[in-house]
Amino acid sequence: MNGQSSPKEPNPLGHGPGNAITQHGFRITIRKLPILKAEPIERMTATLGIALPEMIFGDNLASIEHLESGWSIEFNALHALDLVDKTGNSMLQVAHSKEWQSTREKKHEGITEVVKPFDWSYTTDYKGTERSASLRLRPSDIPIPLELLKRPDPIIFFDEVMLYEDEMADNGITVFSCKVRVMPARLLLLCRFFMRLDGVMVRIRDTRVYVEFDTRKVIREYTAREDRYEAIRQSDSIPHTSKLAAEFRKRAPFITETYIAYGVCEKLVKECARQADYTIPQRYEKDGVIPKTADGQDLGVGTGWWYESLGLTPTFNNWAQITFLHMYILTVRLRAFPASAAPTWHQHLLDHFFYTAEDRMVRDHNVYSRTVRNNYLKDLFSQWRGVLAAYDEGLVKGDAVLATAVWRNIFNGREDVDMKGLGEVVSYMRGLLKGLEGMDDEEVGRGEVVFGDPGTQRKIVEVKSRMMDTLPKTENTQSTTK
């Protein structure tokens, strides 16, 4: 469906706080707020009459408004979910339950028992919410002028926002999000529903809104694509992740970076989190009592260099900081991606960390309260911002400053720090950065990153620096030179 209009009549629309820009009389707004808390979720559930996705950003939105006329189009989670089938007549998973069940090797026996009386893939054909006293986009055969969008025009504004996400009981992913880019003469907003049901199918629903500023022409285009999962990954010539990405690009040539980045960043965060993984065995024991550290943290069991050689305790906080360190290394490399793509990769990398962290809170630490988890996540975000600033300063000012940042974040500023261990971490970071520098964007973009063992840096750290011989001798220093 295409539509065009030339808005002229007034009907003002107010906007909440957000990232916004006004260009040639059009105001573009992206509002990004935290995940909904319990009370708003209950209200939205009652309004919609269905259970909500696992991650629901009900206060987020993307909108385009023509200020003179008041005409606007907005994309939000509430209206998108309101178009999800609530009758059960189009439940994809029922039709594919035997196939889906077989791909799980009986892991999900009795799948029909968990199917809810609505389309729990949250598929929606939402095309946006128009607001105007009299103007509406009307059917048209005029396409979006792709040749104009292919021009290397400067991007003066870019942002994206997540509206909802669900992992479909660990059997796939459903994501609904918007992104917008504004050039000097035009803008393009893409609102995409993406669903992958593992072993069954992939589905994409795209709504694009194109605005030409000079003519005030607005074109909306809606497309729907889907195919069987195996049809997409059937080629044997490329790795699995690349198969999906290449086939998506082939079948949907105007697909954006975000969904490829989403899948690869999930893989990258798993690699970061694996470095200091730990378990809490008592969590799964009947009447098990989880041991605590001196400062009250749950004490787990972990193996590997960070715990066995460096002597860190297996706790959530230490796991988070070690994961942050590896994410920082990736962040530095992702900064070298094209300017239009880098923000997408940065955001998905951070998002996947928070998904992983929240899952760990519930799975290992019995933090079932959404409010408590949200408070922890806010603290983690503040810590991440501090990590970025501290490690950036260390890269610029030298290893002594970098070591200080590592000491504060990894060792929590302890006075009894293992200085050689600290040196190994710094040397390890420098080595990782050099290694990633030697990888091209395509390799990094496929997630082909594997971190090594920091213990290999011990011999390097033990080599005496030539600078030691240039230091002035103190009264307590004895020279062996005759």
C-alpha cells in the first residue's frame, strides 16, 4: 500500500521528551525511555487483552509531524500490539507445531499446551498512527524514489528506537523497532517487524515513510515478506550467520543494518560474557543456601584465568566488569565501522548485555522483581558509561592511566592488588585491540571474534622495561656498577 498527501490544515500534536530535529517544517522525534514497569504493564495488558512481549517499551515512539498543518504519523507499541491477532485464527505456531517440535528433539513436547489464545509471535501489520483533523495518506501507485535515497547525501540526523521484543520461549526472536535518517532534502523512516521462528520461518513486515521536504510529499510504503527457515539457510558455501544475512539482502535489497547487527551482537556479547562465566550450584539444590561474600554478594563457582589465576571472586559484579572490559574492546573496533552503521552496532551490543544480565539476575540470583532488576540495570548503565570514559582516557594517556582504570573497575580499587596480574590485563587489552585492528569489517561483522587467555601475557609483563634504567636512583637503591 502506498499513500501520499500534501498536509496543509492545522491540528497541533504535542510531543514528549525525546531526540528531535526540525527540518523544513517537519519535526522528527525519537523518544527512548526505560522498559515499562509493573503497573503500566498491567494497564496495557488490560487494554489490549493479551499478554505483553517480554521486553515492552510502551513509552517509546517515533514520529514525523508537519508543524504548519499539524498532520503527523507516529509509531508506538500500544497501537502496534493492538493489531496482533487476538482470536487465535492465525496462530502460525499451531500450523507448524509438529515441525517446530521435531526441531527441538522433543525438548518442547506438548507444544500446543503452551500456545496462548492469540498470535504469540506478535506479528502486526501496523503502518503507523496518523493524526490530523482532515488529512490522511491515500492509496497511490507512486513508489519511494530509491535512486534519491542512494545518493551519498550527508546524514544530519539518525536514531532508532525499540518498541517491543520477545524471545518466543527461547525458540526464536520477535523484534519491532523504528529507525530514521534525515538528509538535507528528504528523510526516510523505517518501522520493521522482524520474526524468526527457529527451524520454521522468518518473517519481515516493513513500513517506510518517505518525505521530500521541498514538495512536502509524503509516501508510505508497506511490504510483507516471509520464507521458510531452511530456504534461507540452505546454501553450503557460507557460514550460517552469513547465509541468513546474504539471503535477507538478496530477497529484501533495502533491508537495513539493524537486524544483521542484532544477531551478530548477540553472538559477540556471549563471547564477552563467557570469559568470566560462573554458576551458583546451590540455586538448583533443594533448600540450598547460597554463600555470600563479605559485602553480601552471592558467591558463585567459576573457572578460568580471571578466577583461578587473577584471584577474583565469582560474583555478578565481577562478571559484569569483566564482560564490560571485553565489550569495550569491541566498542573501540566498532567505532571504525561506517558512521551510518556504527551507532546501530553499539546499541545492539549494549542491549544484548542488558538482556543477558537481566536473565542472569533471574536465573542465578532469584531477582524476580522487575522493579529491582530495573534498578540494577540502571546502575549497570551508569557503570558502563564510566568504563567507556576511563578506558578511553587510558588508551589516550598511556598504560599507567589504563592500569589505574582497570584497577578501579576490575579490582574495585583494592590495595592488595596483584601488580603483575594488573599488568597482564593491560597487556591483554592492548593485544586484543591490535588483533581486532587487523580484522576487516566483514570479519568483525560476522562475529568472528574469539578472546584468548590473558595469562599468555605473563612473560611480556615480566620483561624489564628499559625505562627502569632511566629512573633516578633513590638513597635506598644500591647500584652493582663498580
